[in-house]
Amino acid sequence: MTTPTPTPTPIRLRAAMLAATLTFAGAASRAQELVVSAAASLTNAFQAVGQAFEQAQPGAKVRFNFAASGPLLAQIRQGAPVDVFASADQESMHRAARLIVAATRADFAANTLVLILPSASAQAPKALGDLASPSFQRVSTGTPATVPVGRYTMEAVERAGLTAALQPRWIYGESVRQVLNYVARGEVDAGFVYRTDAMVEREKTRIAFTVPTSTPVTYPIAQVAASQNAALANAFIAFVRGSAGQEILQRFGFSKS
């Protein structure tokens, strides 16, 4: 005679239902979490954008990973679970061509390159040529191979014919924010950052002048192809490009691309 399966007690039923509910809730939570890898210069602005997006998308949670565009791209190549990539230059996004959904790629902001000094500095350079003076022994920018601000800087320096003169003076940073910190702490005589970064340390740094760049400083954004949350990724991109996102970006000093 077959022994009948015991009927679960109400307590067991409640436990089973709770476990199922928690499992479902966990899956739903993961489905509503968005991972955005964004250029370091976007830190303050994107934190505000993320908060606004979460308010507009109840239940959504945005988790940011800020660093130089090169290292962010390397992380994505290595399989990091990223949904959206926002870089500080077009070259980084070009390099990510096989890792993103091309149809989602779009420019969303623009910036300008500036030379900044420690606020206490007595120097007053007016043009790039002034950096050849012995007064500027330590000049900082991002590592050109991995940090977009470094590439913009080297392009401008080369056009000004200062490559050889400045070569022994460079102090490279791993991101534009590290360059900003070097200048703010007075560890270098001058540094190249974006105008929006200079706004972050207004009391400790000052802008000497805007540096002309032949390549516009524009920011592209795209969904990462391996994203498991494409719908939310595209919603975030649309929000960044929409009126609400653009208003926040402009408040932090970015201009329209």
C-alpha cells in the first residue's frame, strides 16, 4: 500500500510561500537594478541624474561605476556586468563598438578643456606657450592611453608645438578627477581638466584659460550588448537625453552636444 504524501501544515505552507515570494522579489530587484559605467567627469552630474531617474522609475535602482573611460571599457571587455556605458570621448566608444548596441549610441553632452591652477598660485598664464616657462615644472593631465582628457591635452600641446618642451614635466593621473585633486592640493603647478571638473573645486583651483581642441569634447552613451536589463538601460539613456536629464547636466556645467 502506497503511503500517502503528508499534507503540509499551514506553517510549512507559509514558509514555502515566503521562500517563493523572496525568490521572486530578489529576481525582480535584480531586474530593476541598473549598472552604469560612466566617465569620472560625470560623477556629480550623473549622481543627480540617477536620483531623478529613480524617482521617475519607481522600483528602479541605479548603481554607478565612475572611472576613466579606458579602464571602464577594459572592465566591460572582461565581462563586468554593465548595462550602460557613458564615455568622455568618441574614441573610447569607437573601441567599444563590438560591445555595445550600435542603435542605442548617442551623444548627450559636451564640455571644454581648461587649464587650472591652485587658487593660491601667483602664476597667470594666458596661453599654452606660457607653460614653457621654468615656473611650470610639474604639469598634470590624464594618462593619454586610457584617459580622454589626456588625449585632448596632447592633441592641443602638439598643435602648439610644445610636445618636447613639456615632455619631462608631465604628472599623469589615472582619471581627470585625480588631475583635479593634484591641482587642488597644490602638488602640481597646473593641470588640464574639463570645465565641469574645475567647478567642483572652485575654492581650491582657478581656471587660467580655455584650451582650444580640434576634436570637440563630446560624451556618447550606449547600452552594453551583454546587458540583462535592456529595457531599463534604454529608459535611462532616454532620460539622460530628455529634458529632465539635460537640465541636470547643464546645471553641472555641461552643454548640449
